[in-house]
Amino acid sequence: MKKILTIVLALTMILALAACGSTASPAAETTSTLDTVLSSGKLRVAIIPDNPGWSVLGSDNEYTGYDADIARSLADALGVKLEFVNTDAFSFSFTACRLASNPILWS
């Protein structure tokens, strides 16, 4: 069951990756966001560090909460390293996603 959930979440996040991709026309685009993540070996996830229950940055500089757990599962499923990027609730948008080059925003 856990494997199926991980696969479903990975597919869902692939669709989210597409939403944060380049605004160039599909014909001009040669590399997808997913391909970029896979080739770089790193998944950058913008996350709010003080969102209790969802994501909290602990005193050990480790994230806990649902969002952090799902991000770790996705990175594991893709076989890449996970990098959390702190953001605040006001800049937590698709604009921030594009400007900060964070392929995924958790909400």
C-alpha cells in the first residue's frame, strides 16, 4: 500500500512540476523540469518553516510534519537528494516557484 501511495504521490508531483516549468513554448523547450531534477540529482522544495502539523523546522535543523515527510518520500521515489528552501507564507506562490527556481511548492 505504501508503495502505491508513493507512486501516486510521485505522479501528482510530476504534474506539479509541470506547473512550475518554463513559460517557453513546448516546441522550444528541450528539457522538462522533471528531467532537470533527475539530471541534477536534487529536488528543491520551497517550504514554510513554521507551519505546525505540516512543516516545522526543529532545533536540529530538520523538518518535521506532513509536508516534509511527503517531500522525503517523493525524493526517495525519484532517487534524488532533497533540498528544502525556506520561504514565508507571503512569497509562497507559483511566482516564487519560478523566481527562486524551486520546482515544487508544498501547501
